[in-house]
Amino acid sequence: MSFSIPAEFSSRLKTLFGERCSDNASVREQHGHGESHHAVAPPDWVVFVESEADVVALVKLCDEFGVPMIPFGAGTSVEGQLQALHGGVSVGCSRMNRILAVEVNDLACVVEPGVTREQLNHHLRDTGLFFPVDPGANATIGGMVATSASGTTTIRYGGMKHNVMALRAVLANGDVVTTGSGARKSSAGFNLTELFTGSEGTLGIITQARLKLYGIPEAVVAARAQFPDVERAVRSVIDLIQSGVALARIELLDHNALRAVNRYCKTTYPESPTLFLEFHGTPAAVLEQAEMARMLCEEHEAAGWTQTDDETEKKRMWHARHNAYYAALAEVPGGKGWVTDVCVPVSRLADCIGETQADLRLEGLQIPIVGHVGDGNFHLLFSLKEGDGDALAQAQRINQRLIQRAHAVGGTCTGEHGIGVGKKAHLVVEKGAATVAVMRTIKQALDPKNLFNPGKIV
Ligand SMILES: Cc1cc2nc3c(=O)[nH]c(=O)nc-3n(C[C@H](O)[C@H](O)[C@H](O)COP(=O)(O)OP(=O)(O)OC[C@H]3O[C@@H](n4cnc5c(N)ncnc54)[C@H](O)[C@@H]3O)c2cc1C
């Protein structure tokens, strides 16, 4: 049910924001979806905020008229987080893109929410520091905080939950709260930084984030090896972790993913299950760690171990991995992405992927599988033709069984993409009604009129 926007609201919005607000159909359409199959639900207005004061003014106006607000970063989320299910205002944060401080001695920075991951690392390049969380897409920091994003380097550096030190956020009544501190640790009260990290725009609008930074490693070696089957690849990962090999990235692509990547990226990687690895450290340490990894992988019948410290070659390899999603989409002309996201204890990963592959075979499908396997997280990359109800129902059935499989071994329905609208029912199964009731109580306390991204998570 869409909220009907009062004429007085629109008039006051135009007075406040002038050309920075738009009800143009294509702008609204662009802000009514992310990167997924979920149906577009455009907001009534799009407002491009440029400062925290703008956000406060907008929130107070929306609160006065009871108008929903959906914060918008780069629009790369995949669980229907951006759909304006009840109409309202999309709060475009892309112009709040200032890097406010880089504190080299404290390995930290303070940024506005519209700063993108690539922009931040470009800015940091002369400091010898970098921000490591890499979800593949060039997402904004605000969106990455709000979805609790992680990615290929999480095994070494952690995801957003581990790398956000403090936040500023505007609440439903226009109050600005500060969470966390400049210190690396604190026991002062409830952990509101973690509460906002993963809140998907449902609790407030993030206006500032203090992030941890890391020294750019002196040496980086990338490697890859192919395996006779996924099980042996994953068993290698478990051995590598248990042996304490210092991995900075370890990613799995199965044979279907490699085939799609080869077609899309014009590469010639052998089309069998492959681990892509990276090691960070001193020149001697990375070579030692890579050698240990090679020996362990070869104990599991890995073949074709290839390692390189050449920049171009490393870029080519990770470009292929980061394009796996678009490669999978391209397998079905005009296909839309439908991505699963379970995460399980690493010791159960081989069984979980093996059973999922058997399920796909029974359904007669060849769906690419990619995984941040060091974290126990993997994705099936479905590409569905718009309007193909049978294919959608089949993907939903497979995902339902996949999530049941993950839950049965103590895992989760989402390792990194969030709940949005796509996984609301699974959240209740996973956490139980009592836990979801606590989440709802928090939501009601902070946003009593349910104006922040209504219809998402709980
Ligand atoms: C090819 C591809 C690969 C991907 N790989 C990964 C991956 O490996 N790991 C991973 O974690 N994700 C991955 N994703 C998903 C996506 O990149 C993340 O969800 C990303 O963190 C979203 O950031 P964004 O700036 O695009 O936010 P948006 O999509 O614009 O918004 C996402 C959510 O954040 C909220 N939000 C945005 N800004 C704010 C703010 N200032 N305050 C409060 N809430 C806000 C929105 O309301 C929404 O609920 C991938 C996506 C694609 C397309």
C-alpha cells in the first residue's frame, strides 16, 4: 500500500531542496531498485542530500508528514533493500562524498556515507594505507555499513562489522547520535555501532563513519589451482585454515562459474573447480605461505598451481573473479540476477556445497557457484529471464532447500547480502520468533512511526 504524499509536503520539500529533489519518472525508477530480480518499486520523490544538516531537515519534514524514507547509496544491494514498498522519499547519499579525515598514525579515517570504496582507496594511495573490505561492486561506505558487507578479503581483515569504529546517524525525530569512539576498543554501554551495521536503513540515516585502515602490504602474491572436484578444493581450504596459513583471500569458482567467466572475460582458465588465493606480507613471508599452500593443495590433488606477483596478472585474475556475477548473468540473454547467500561453519562447507550440487543436477541445472570459502560463504548465481515464473519458482525451491541445509548445520541464510524483503521469512526461521521480536522492539523504539525503509528486515 503506497503512502499518499500531501501537496504541502511536496511544496515544502521543493522549498528546502530546490533542484536537489526530483519526481522525474526515470530518476524515481532508478532509485526504486537495486541489482536484483526484485520488482521495481519507485519512491515518490528522490532527494540528493549534501550534508548532515540536509538529512536532519529532510527527516524532520518526513516525520512531520509521516512520509517513509529509504536511504540510497550506490544501488548495488541484491535483496530488494531499496524498493519503496510504501512510496515516500529515496534519500540519495551519493553527494555526501567527502573524506573528512585520514589519521595515518591511528590507522583510521572519517568519511561521509556517499564515499565509495574505490574513491577511498584512490584517496589513500599515497599514505601507504588502504581500506580492505571489498564486496566486488563499487558500493558506498554508507551502503556497506548498512548491509554489513564483506567480501574477498574478509578472511584476513574482517567485514564491515569488524572495521567500523564509530558512526553518526540521524534518528527519526531528527536527533543526531554518535556511536563508538576514536579508540580501538571500548566497553562503554550498548554497542550501537554494531546495531546500525546491518540495519539496512531501517533505524536511521548514517551520516558519518570512522573506519579502520591497514598498511598496504609490502608484497602480494596471487595464486590459483584447479581440483578434480569441489569437495577436494574445500577440503584444502579447511586444511589451510587449520594449518594457520596466512591467507588474505581464498575464493572458489566451480566449473560452471569458470565456463561463464571464460566466455565473458575472454579468458582460458581450465574449466574445473578452482581456488583463487592471495597472500599479503613481507616478500619472504608471502613466498613461504604460498609454498605451504601449494603443498597442502597438492595433497588434495590440486593441479596447475600458478602463482604471480606481477600486477597485471594479479589484476586479470581478480577481474575474472569480480566479473563472475556478470558472467553468470550473460549466460541467459537479458537475464536478471538471483543470488543465494548461505554461510556455514567451514567444516560443513564441503558437504553443503556437495549436496547443493546434487540438488542442482536433479533439477537439471548448471548454475555457477562462487564462494568466499574461507568464511564458509558461497553463492549460486541464477540468471532468470524477466517474467519466467517457472524458472523463478525453481530457483526459490532450490534456495529454500539450500537455506534449510545451512540452518541444519548451524549456518545462516545470509552471510553478507542482508535480509531486505527477500529473506524476511528465513530470518524468523533462523533466529526464532522471540529474537525477531527483540529486533522489532528496537525498531519501534527508534522509529515509532515506521518511516525508515518500512517493510524491510522485520
Ligand atoms: C556484482 C556484485 C557483487 C557483489 N558482491 C558482494 C560481496 O562480495 N559481498 C557483499 O557484502 N555484498 C556484495 N554485493 C552486494 C552489494 O554490493 C552490497 O550490498 C553493498 O554493500 C551495498 O552498498 P550500496 O552503496 O550499493 O548500497 P545500496 O544498495 O544503495 O543500499 C543498500 C542498503 O543500505 C541502506 N543505506 C544506504 N546508504 C545508507 C545510509 N547512508 N544510511 C543508512 N542506510 C543506508 C539502503 O537503504 C539499503 O537498505 C554485490 C553486488 C553486486 C552487484
